[in-house]
Amino acid sequence: MNQRDGISAGVIGLGATGARAARQLISSPQVASVVLYDPNPEALKTAAHSLGAHSSVAGGAEGVFSGCDVVVLATPGAQPDLAIEALAKGCHVVCTSSSAELFELDAAARTALRSLVVGAGFCPGFSELALRSLTADFDEVAEVEVVSMGAGGAGCRREKAAARRRPATRWVDGGYQKVTDRTPLRRWLPPPLGVRLAVPSGGAVVPLVVEALPAIGRASYREVVSQRRRVADRGLAAAEARLGSSYRFTSELIADRWSRAPLRTIEDEVGGFAVEVTAKSGGQSEVTLAGAIDRPAVAAGTVAAVAAIRAAGEGLGSPGAHGVAWHGPAVAPMMAELWRRGVRAARFDGDNGVHPLVPLENG
């Protein structure tokens, strides 16, 4: 591997999102080298061959942690265990997962004086960056609803399916409330996705929205899923409730098999998200829509790479476990860099047209 000056980065997990994160890192002038690891030898070989001279291959996760300034974790599971190891080795850590267990590592990240970025993906991740850009000029944000569609690979689809089977929550006036009505409702997504049926979902989107906008009044999240998946979700959730942990293990195997079957379709499909904001500006209340469409794996890999460069470079505020959009001063530079790399969001004003959330001169 040829050496150049800059950040030493590592990527563990070279699937749909991780391979793209590695490619984004290796093409960045701030990055000197990228160390790769995946337990799948074929995925590791393919990624190393495509990335060229400034990448190297590690024999295991330990080999990535040693000597890296920042590590991107893009594995389909076990990210909390890997994150704690990376922090102990002095690495900043960027996780594509938004598992609640990662937030429990906040104290470890603070002790290590390192950033642990949670949910560095398309949604969550880019959705919260777009939300902060959209609301920067408002005096008060009363309510936000996030709607998403698509997954960044088989691992992402499994995580989203598990989140849908957990109780969904919303943020209401300073506290979380369980969502009891799971009726699918029609929700808008940017063209050409259009209006789709979306259901309340669990996961970290609402907590990450609240972290990004702590003064917000209400926040909720819905995910677009097909009727087939809605029926499957209800069946798995009911069986888990009746049969307990033994069936939960079996249901995870079923979900895993289901997710793996259409892998090529998952990677190539176009996804999107929309954020609907009710806010006040100049004493007037208004509703504003923003969103993005992209291949989720491509966008997620780019977000993870940009977050890694920022964490190891200019920084993401005080150490600890946070979402990608929590540190206000980093939002505009990251949005500008994402725009330059082709990951873009826009505000939609009906008859008044479409307006980029980052000025064109930043592109």
C-alpha cells in the first residue's frame, strides 16, 4: 500500500453500504489509507481489488483498530461489540446501525475522548442532516414527521424489520408515548416515489430527531412497507408474543432468509425519505416538506464516509455517542460535502417549485 499524508481509516463490513463507504473514503484527499476487513473472504478480496493502492486488508477486526484514526462499522450485526473494542483502541467510530445498544456506549466514548456516531446512513442519518438544514431559519419547530422507504442492503432490511416489530414511539411535549394505532396511512415521498402507505415503526429515528432538535414539540416516524411485509410483520410479532424467546430466534432466522433472497434488488432499488415540518417563522405557522431520493446503500455509504472524515478531522463536538446531525456547526459543512458527492436533498413548495437544501454554488 502506498502511503500518503492524512487520516487513517478502517471499514469493517463490506456489503452494500460498507463497500461504498470504503470507496468514498479512498477517493477523499483527507484520507491517507483505508484498512479493510470482512469475515466473508470473497467480499474482502473484491473490495480490496477495486480500491487499489491506498487500501490494505486486515486479518481480523483487531488489525483494523490498530493504527486507525476512525473506523466505519457496516456489519449487519454485532456493532456494539466492535464499537467498544474500537473505542478502547483510541478510534473514533462511525456506525451505520442505529441500535439502541450503541447509545449505551456513551460513557465509554466519553472516557476515550472519541466520537461514536450512531445511525450514519440514509434514514436515519442524512434525514436528520436535511431536517436541521430545513429548520435552520425557523423560530420554533412544533412538529416533525419522518417517512422513509427502502433499505441499504440485507442487513439494513433486517434491522428495519426488527424495528417494525417493536413498539413504535413518538415524542410529545417532552416525553415518549407508545403508538397504539398502527393503521397504514397515505404519506407523500419525493417524485417519482409519490404517495405510499406507511406504518408507524420503532427504531432510532425519533430519538435522533429529538437529539437534533431538542426543543421540538412533537416527532414521529413512519416507514413504507408492502402489504406482504405488513402481514408478515404482524404474524411474526404475534408468534413472538405467544411463544417467547425461542420463537424470536426462529423468526429472526426467517427474516434473515427473507432478507437475503432478493439481495440484488435491495441494493439496486431506489428509496427515499420525506420530512414534514410544522414550524413558526416571523410569528406565522407554516408546513414545509423536504426529502431526498437515492439508492439507500449508496447514500448511506457516502454519509458514513463524510461523518468519518469529519470525526477524525474537524470533529463532531464533545466526545460521546450521538447521531450524525447532533453537532450544529458540523451540519452545513457536511451537507455541502454530501451535495458535492451527489447525495442531495430539497425543499418542496408545491406550485413554487423545488429548492435545494444546499445552494448550487456548494455543489
